[in-house]
Amino acid sequence: MTLQRQPIPVLGVDATPLDVDGLTAVLNGFVADGTTRTVVGHNLHSVTLFHSEPEFRKFYENSDVVLLDGAPVLWLWGRSREKTARDTRPVMDYRLGSTDWIPALGRLDGLHRIAVLGAGATANAKAVAKLQGMVPGANVAGMPGEDWDPELEEKAAAWLAEFQPQLVLIGLGMPLQEEVLWRRLPSLPPAVYCAVGGAIEQIAGIQKLAPRWLGRLGLEWAWRLLLHPRRVAYRVFGEPWVLLALLLRRRLSG
């Protein structure tokens, strides 16, 4: 299955614009196919890594689906879409963070084995229980990812090989989860591997989601900054300047 990507003006990346129904249809095809697939998402953090880390860039360029996640990425895509698209659906329909589409996994046909890799033991167990309710017919198993190191990575690879999941939600934080998939994917069992960041904690109810109206205004960063100031401050106040420098250098060298 070949999915058409569309360029994001200014940012120098492209993405796969899909709403929940569209992604559900794509995942249905992937699960039926039974081959290795990857699903990732673009926000300003991933765009910065895309332009600064060669392996991260290669991973995104070779991923099967690159969703529109962060609000600035969505807005820039939406501006170009308005000039060409006949699609009348709201631009916001295409903003898909992991917690937007994971609840729809119950609509997939033939999804019997789901692996949840990442977060702490408590969050992982609660997320597994929640997913079991979302996909009642599936066997959902989890493995925490706290204190990730080479030894734990070997254990995780062995666990996945034994479990043989059809779909894997890997939430180790960006860019660790992408680095792990980039180096391990050829030796991992065939499955749909979805990089979901903090969604495991959010599904578990340990990390609170921003109100939807804040998301529509593109202010989720303020919510995350309020809850996790140390973790988020650099991404909010420092990283945009790094990205700006990377984009200027790219334009001047082009």
C-alpha cells in the first residue's frame, strides 16, 4: 500500500494527511498485510530532529505513515491545502496525536495481539488494561520502558519475538523510540510499529491530556508547560530558535 505524502511549507518536511477514519482504514490494510510497517507523527520537535539528526531523518523518510501532530505543522499544511484541495473537511480533522486514534483500534479487523512497550510499570499496566477494554477481542501485553539501556533493549526485542504482536505501541519518548526502531526494526518480528511518545501515560490516566479547546487553539504547549515545566521548557522556549537556525541554514545552502 503506497500512501501519498504532502509537503509542509516552510518546514521542509512532508506528511501523510489522514483523519481517524482514514488512518483506521490504512491500519486495517497493514494488519491484513502482516508485514513490518511504521507509523510516526510530525511536530516541531520531530521537525528539528529531522533537520539535525541524519538517522532520525532516514527513519522518517522510510516510515509508512507520517501523521500531522503538532498545531504549527498542521496550520502550515492547512494553508497550502486551502489553495489546492477540494476536501471540505475541517483542517483540525487531520491533526492526529496518538491519543486521537488509539481509541479507534477496536474498529480494526483481525487485530488479535497488541504490544505496549514503554512508560513505567504502573502506567504500562493501566494502559494495557484500558486497551483491553478498547479492543476486547485482542490479547494486549505490556513491557515497561523505564531506565532504558542496552540490556533492557535486548529483553524487549526477545519479548516481542516471543509475543509476535500485530501492532506495537512504543512510547519511549522522542527520539529514543525512533532510534530503537531504526536500529532494531530489521530484526524485530513483522508488525505495525507506532511511535506514540507519552500516549501510554495519557491512556493510563497518569498524564493529563490538555482540554480539546486548547488543542484547537494550538495552546497544548502551555498546558504541558504548566504540568511539566522542567521537561517542556526547553522545547517551548529554546528549540524553536534551533529549528529557525536549521531552516535558515537549509534555505541559504539550497
